[in-house]
Amino acid sequence: MKRIVVIGNSASGKSTLSMKINDLTSIPVYHLDKILWKVDWERTPEEEFTSKHDEILAKASWIIDGVAYRSTIEKRFATADTIIYLDTPLEICRERALKRMKEDLIRPNPYVTEGCKYPLEFVKEQNDVIEKFQNEYRSFVIELMSKFSDLKDTYNLVTNHDVDQFLKKLKV
């Protein structure tokens, strides 16, 4: 396990899981939101993002957490040796996103670009992002994972228990 993709909906727990894997393995973590977003949620152009993304893929080991441009997902999966999909239930993602927005009032989120705040006024927009992933990306990710399931270690983690069991296996 040297090249790990952690993908899932917004607030599914990608960054938290990635950091826990890093604690156990010392594999460096790359949060795609830090590349995708510039200050004040200005989106990095796809070509620029893809160039930075590909630089990470060329490294010997990494944990890449996030979704970003759909066009980069298959290449990420192809380069990885391990693919982890956090298929966290929709309602939990919504709850966690709201909690994150409230926490952002106290301290900035360390997993996004500095200057990108989650203001509470954007609850509807955040929920729209969560719905869009569920409706447009979820089936794409599952289908793509099945394409690589014979070649890669793939994990579909739904519950906190699933995540705990995965981490327990890593500790051994």
C-alpha cells in the first residue's frame, strides 16, 4: 500500500481517514481541495489542476484525498494500488458539513486552501454539492472501482465501523 486514493462525498470523512492512514503509514497526504481551490473558492482551471495532480501521481507514494475534476479520477484510480470509497450516508454528510461550517467560524479548515471559509449562509449550496455527488458521481465512482477491482485493493466503507475495521487491519 503506497498509492492510496480516498474518495467520497463532501463531508464523508475523506481527510480524517487520510490523516489516520498517514499516522499509521507515514505516507504523505495530498488534499485535492488545496489544489482545486484558490482563495475565496476561486476554482483552479482544469489544465492547471491536472498538471499539479499529475505531479503528485508521479511520486513513489501518496494518499490523495478528494474528488476535484471528474476527468482526473480514472487516472488517479489507474495509478493507485489502493482505492477507498467512503460511501457515507447522505444525511451524515449533511450533518458533518454543517458541523464543519460551524467549526470554521472558530478555526479554519486545515484541509482546504487558506482563505476558503465555509460560511453558514452557504448551507444550501453545500447541501447542493452533497446531492450532486450522490446523484451524479456516486454511480460513476462505484462503476469505475469495479473496473479496477481485479487489479487494485478496493474498499467500499459505509459506516464508522467499516472505517474502524479498515484501520485496525492497517495496524497489524
